[in-house]
Amino acid sequence: MSTTLRFCAVLMASCLLLGLSVNPTVAQDVPADDIREASVEYEGELPPLFDRQMFFGDPQYAGSQLSPNGEMIAFRQPYKDVMNIWVKGIDEPFSEAKPVTADTTRPVSNYFWTHDSERILYVQDKGGNENFHVYAVDLDAERNEMGVPPARNLTPYEGARATIANVPEEQPNVIYVGLNDRSPQNFDLYRIQIDSGDRELVFQNDQGIGGYTFDLKGNLRLVSKQTSTGGTEILRVDGDSLTSVYECSVEESCGVIRFHPDNERVYMSTNKGPEVDLQQLVLFHPDSGETEVVESDPEGNVDFGGAEFSPVTDELIATYYVGERVRIYPKTDAVEADLEFLRGELPEGDISLQGATEDGRLWKVVSSSDVNPGIVYIFDREEQSVEKLYETRPEIPGEHMAEMKPITYEARDGMDIPAYLTVPKGVDAKNLPTVIYVHGGPWARDTWGYRPYVQFLANRGYAVLQPNFRSSTGYGQEFLNAGNRTWGRGAMQHDITDGVQYLIDQGIADPDRVAIFGGSYGGYATLAGVTFTPELYAAAVPYVAPSNLITLIESFPAYWRPFLEGTWFKRVGDPEDPEEREDLKERSPLFYADQITAPLLVVHGANDPRVKQQESDQIVATLRDQGHAVEYIVAPDEGHGFRNEDNNLALAAKMEEFLAEHIGGRYQASMTDDIGQRLSEITVDPATVEMPKPSDEEEASKTSALPDADGSVIRPVTVEYVTSLSVQGRQLELTTKRTIAEASNNEQTAWRIVDDVTSSMMNASDTLLVDRTTLRPVRRHASGQGTVELSYSDDAITGQMQAMGQSMDINKSLDAPVFAGGSGLEIAIAGLPLEEGYETTLRNFNYQQQNVRRVKLSVTGSGTTEVDAGTFETLTVEITALDGNDAGTGTFHVMADAPHHVVKADVNLGAAMGGGTATVELTSSGTTTSESR
């Protein structure tokens, strides 16, 4: 089924995570002598205790996909004890299926067919590092010694991350891929030939583009990016240029879904506008700018959830919305009849459509519920017949699973908070040990359906609350934005706290036996809960959890920078702003760990690129040093959440024992020898954990002596540069005339560097005085849309900024001397003793952000550089960030002989300028007369 958003995508994802059983034939009751009973009066009322393997083991079959021609089915099944991809004929039994991948270290999860049904494409990373590569498997190829066709890596670039941009229907041998091998922050778009692996650059991304949209004929038509203020901008591709056609603010949401059958208009989801709260489906014309509302939630409660389109005509055939449960709205009479037929044939639950053949005849349909993870069917639309393909978890006894009930409670400020409450099967909702299960994101939401952890905990005797606190998505922009800047100590955390109090007030939760558990943001909220409201919780399990918002933000991967400096800084906080940095510290549990009273089981994956292991290391080390009870699990082969079966089973075994000890549920005492061994391997003694420290180089760069720059090599000169860059979708060219002349400041001899910048959008001038011997800054005056006056000393920078009728004093204390930024840094580099192999660290002051930048300078090579000004022997200088901010870093080709003026440079702009790079080239140079001023 050709579609961008599939029915019940959230429910599908949940079926792929955290497991299914290896031998899913019967429910696995735990023997009575293996059960450690709950310290509750209702033990005899609970259903049988089921083996944790049933909840977290690998499935026999999962994640199936119809081939486009309808002749085959691909699915995931263990092969060599790891989840891999298998293929069988559509009419063949599963016993005739053959494996097509043989990864022995990490499950293969994300895959899809090529449109000619001849290949399987899949993506895979290493140990959870999220540097995904794209692999192709030719189904007819000869099988290798592993018993599968060889997999070819189409993106074999070490350290790079690949993202699938488009698999064009009319070009089955082509795939469009975004790759960040040239620049870690930006994904260039490539067309890759699947048979040969040859790649062709389609779009060099120097503009911070985050998304590419192709039309129905496979042509790149639109791109999207994040603006410097955190909003979203959609741009039309006009040959080699981009034209901005749609923009929404950080408080709004907008995104392209796909092209309309007329191949001119596009379907979008948006809530742009002061009077619009809920996202709605619209048709937008990128040429005329006209927008037509197609539909919003008929019940007026939630955001537009997704759409389904015909694989034959490309017409819209259904929409869906996720309220308390999923609601589907057919858009054609045929689909309405199909859904009516399916509702009459399939078990009670939610129906999701998860793919179709290219002729639209066969649909893969799944029926699922809160107590049933799903039964998969093949629906023949012509014959109006439905055939059961397999059960996702046939071993799960639905009659013993617990009902997940949608509830709403009132927060302290009167806002209604939606949530889901699950109470153990067969017991009254009275005075129960309770687990608060907090979702990650935080810009996501919990939904109704089968959830392994929820049912596992309920089976152990716990009530489970899943609050959709403010900032959860799906409930409109007002609800989403109500959580801005409220992490930890504000409304987002209060909503969770108020959920606990609601359960206590209703008599559902035992106030002395409440635990909190969550991953990612949910892990942060777990730490925040036991830190800032320690009286509420008797135990906590923070899973891949940030403990320090400052180190979290500063360690994000480079490709997150546009999102980080836009959305994240707006919604959470900017650590580069002194006041906001202090606020982030106030909301970081690490700095208030002495308030924690509950025991903790801390869990992390060693290769997590989003929330580094240091986040857990530092909270564990701090609690240990305070003599606090803490246990620690680190899986060396996992990233942001566990995917391997042995790690999930080991974690579940430890978690149920931990919770039983502290809030009194029951647990399965035994485990298999291999899982017991794995638990031993991933358990870390807190006594061995070291408090993370900055690298010696990074720490030294804060206060080390600046390198000696020789001002005597500088000569009076006038040079001109041209800078090419893209801002807000517009290609800009700036001309800079730089004049270096002798000057004086009182009795101090100096060099005066004047940069006069002109472009179609602005004119600006920057005059900097630097000491003639050391090249350190003395005074600066800059003017353009405002003015800046600065005075420098070794221990402080003072001055004033004026813009738009406002003025702001600058008074920045320094831990050590700095060079000036911009022309000041370049003049300092010109005076350094550069040669191949030379390395140093530099500090410079960024007056726009009022912070000290720390960078590493390395001379990595030499060569010849040709520009308009001529051909020059040059040294290649790499400047990299030591402070997590890539703005101003890049590759500089400087004159080989002193003074080492810049000849050409590719400079990272940073997200404040929309990301991307600027290319700077020397266009002319000459000598000017020395003068004093």
C-alpha cells in the first residue's frame, strides 16, 4: 500500500519493540515453587504468573510485508538466534520460508521491498550507535556460507549515517539516500544505483535541509528545514535554487505528507494560524500558495493522525485520528465497504492497514487490542475474503491480560490530563502497589493497545499509570506548548505528580508503594520525580535517562544541531545563555541528588548516541559517593534502548526482583543459565564507576595559555573576499573588503582590521584593534542593524550592544585571555607558526552570544589552492569545536608562508543561521599605506 503515513503507525511500532516469545505455542506458567509472592492481600486473586520470556522473548513471526507484486511475503523471525528477515511465497507455509539476512549481532528491524519485488533493502547500525547504513539483498543471488544471499552495503562510509529519502516507483533500481559523510551536521541527497552501488550527488545540502519530498513521478520538488527560531520552513526546488513557500513557527506544526494525484498540490498536516489549535489535513499548492482544508478531527479532540492512499490511483482513501483509541474515516465507498466487512470478520479490537500490493487487491490487515498484540490477516478485496496469516503472540492468554482504561484527571492548574490506567486482572482497584510508566520524547504520546511492560507489570501485581502530560503530542498546539520550559520543576513534572496524587485520592494506589519508571525523557522524569518530589516514590528505574540537562545538550550528535539550536533551545533551554544555563542546572537531578531517598535501578546502553552513558555514570557515581542505594546495568551492545533478546530478558528479571523488593509485587525467581550469565555480564558495580570528566584537552582549553601569535609578520594590506551561503532558502553572496593598517590605542601600538561587508540584504562594518605584538584584542566597534562597542582585557570584556531601540550592557568575566572572534581569530591564525602537524587550542569571544568559544586547530596537509585572486601554496587547517558548538568551525586553506591569510574556507554556519556551510574565497589582495588613528 503506497503511503507516507500508515494506519496505526504507533501501534505497529509497539509490536516491533520489546518482544515476543521464541516458542509461542502455549502460555508459559511459572511453577509455583518459582514464584516469590507479593506482599499483598490479593495474591490469590491474581492470574497465573507468566514467564517473562512470554513478554520479552523474540517472536516466531513479526513485521511482515507483502511484496508489491503480491507473490511473496517477507517477515522477521529468529535466524542464528537473532531476528532476521525471511521470505516465502504467499501461498507457501512458513516452514518453506528462507532467510535472506544473517546478522548475528543485532536484530534487523527496518526493511522494505523494491517496487519490482526483486530485492529487499534494509538499514542497520552497529551496537545501537544509530549510524545506519543501507543494505541491498538480491533474492535470486546465490546463497553464501551463512545460508543467505549476500547483503551489499550501499552506503559504506565509516562514521556516516544514512537516511532513506525516496524509493521511486518508476525506478526500481534507484534509491535516494541522505548521507552526512561530507558534513556530520548535514545530509546531502544522493541517487544510488542499487545493482552497482554507484552514487550521484543530487543536492549538496549547505542549507541545513532536514527533509526531502518527491512527487509521484520521482522528482525532487520540495525540501524542509528548521528555521533559526525553531519553526519549520518548506521550500520549493526550482532547478538549482530554493524558494520558500510555507513556514510555521516553533509553537505550530507543519509537514508535507505526499503529492496529490494531480502532482501539483501536496497534502500537508498543519495547525498554522492563531485560530488553529489542532493539526488538520490540508491541500497546499507550492506555486500559488493556496491552501484548502480537507479535514480536521470530526470529534474536535485530537490532531490529524494520518492518511492512507490508493496504490493504484494515489487518491486519498482514508484518514485516521488517535484519541483514546484509533478512529478510521473512509474516503471512498469501496473502502467504507471494506472496513465494514473487516469489522464483521475480525476479532474485537483496533484494525490497522499495514501495506498492500501494487494493484490494490491484497491488503495486510492487523487486528489488535490492549490484551492482544495482534493477529495478521491477508484481505482479498476482490473476493471479499480474509485469511489468517499468523498471530503475533499466540502464547499470550488474552483472558489473563489486564484491561487498559483511558482516564482523565485534573492537574493542579485545572488542565485535563489524559492517561491510561491498567489494573491487575481480577483484583479491585484499591490500595495497589503502583508503577508510574512515563513515555519518552517528550514530544510523543502513549496510546491504547498491548504494551509488553504494562502487561508484565500488571501480571506481577502492579497498577500502571501512563500519563500523557502536557508537551505530549496529538492534543493540539496549546497542550503541546503548555510544557515549554517546564521540565523537572514545572508543569510537565507536576502533571505526573498530580497523576500519582489522583490515584492516591481515588484509593487506587498505596501511597507507600509507588514506583516510577521510564526511558529517555521518561527516564529524566523518573529522576526528576525522585529528586524533586522524593516523598512520592519508594523506588525508581531510570532507563537511558538524562541526569544533567547541560551535558545532555552539549553531547548531542552533530546531525541534531539544527533541531537542537531551534526547537530544543526554545522548548527546553539554551546552555550557551548564562541565565538559561543556570535554569537548566536547577532542573537537572544530578545537582540535587542528595534529595533522593528512593533506591534506584539505573539502566543504560553503552553506545547510546542521544543520551550518552555519562548521564547515568554521573548520577550513579554521585549517589554512591553519598552512600545511597543504587544498582546499575549497562549493556555494551546496545544504544538508546535495548533490542537484543538476552539483554531485554536480563533487564526484566532484574527489574521485577527490584520492584518486588521495594514495593511488594511478586516475581519469577529463576532464570535460564544464559540469561543469568548475561545479567551478570551487564551488571556494573557502582564502586567501579568513575565520575565523567571532560577530556584533558577540553578541560585544558578553558584556561591554558594562548599560543604565541607573532604580530611582527603582519603587514598592512587590503584583501577582498566573496562569501557564498544560503539563508532562509535564499542564495546570498557577501563581499568583504578587509583593510589591515598600523594604528595606536593611547600609547599602545596596534593593528587595525576593518571589515566592510556588502550584500543585497545588508551593509555592515567591523573595526577591530589588536595588539601589534600579541594580536590579542584591544577594542572593537561593529555597526550594521545595530552597534557594538567592546573593550578587552585579560580578565574581562565590557561594552554595550544597541539594536532596535534597545541597549544591553556587556560585562563578561574571563577565566583566561582570549582572541577576538571573526577577523580577530583570522588575524591570530595568520601570526601562528603553522606547519604540517602543528596543533593548538584557541579561545575567542563571540559577542553575539556573549560566550567564549573553544576550538582545536590542526594543520592536516598542504597543497595548491586556486581562487580568483590567483594560485597559492597553502596549508590545510582544520578547526573543530571543543565546546559542542560547530558554528565557525570548518576547513581553512591558508597561505603557506606567513602571514597565513585565508585563501579559501568552508565554514559551518551553525543552526542560528539555518545550518549548512559558507564558502569563502579570496578574490584580490594588495598593499595599503600604514596610518594611525
